[in-house]
Amino acid sequence: PALTGRRLYHWIAFYDFFGATADDAFLDDFFESMMRQARHLQRSMPGELRGMDFLHALRGLLFCQLALPGQEAGLAATLDHLETLIKKLVLADGTFITRNPEDGLRALQTLLDVREALK
């Protein structure tokens, strides 16, 4: 699920790069694949995911729920999972759970992507 979430996020984030010049057949296949993967990701959540893997899966799912028609229904659950995960990853003193600044930076970058998508 973490890899699927990363893939879906990148497909949506960089869609303008390849989607602007793609033909209709490619785009039909692309969106069909994205919808299938988004449905699979939603069914597999949260599963055994923890930490950054869970965060990456949630980011991909959230981007799909915002970008694809008919996927909005699960948005509230995804945001609830995200809120719960943030409470686990960020300690009371504001540091990341591993206390590794690099891990905290990666988590913050991922959360900034989520914030921008929600705007």
C-alpha cells in the first residue's frame, strides 16, 4: 500500500508533465488504472501499515479522493486516519517520533503536500 500510495501521488502531482501531450487511448488506460489502484488502496487501509509507510499510503489515497470523480466518499475516513497517525508520529514536544531530523523533514514534506491538496 505504501508503494501504491507513492505511485498514485506522483501520477497526480506530475500529471501536467505527461498528461498534456498524451493521446486519448493512453489517458483512458491511465485513469482506469488509477481508479483500480485507488479502490485497492482504500480497501487495504489501514491494514498493517505504520509510520511513514502509512503516511505515504494516506497521501496517495487522499490525492485520489480529491482528484478522481466518485472517490470523495472515503475522504472523511482518510482524514481521520491522518489525524490519528499525526498524533502518533509527532511527540508532545513537537519532534518526530524517531527524533531523527531527516525523518521529521520527510514527514513534514509529505504533510505539506497534503495541506496544499486540501487547499
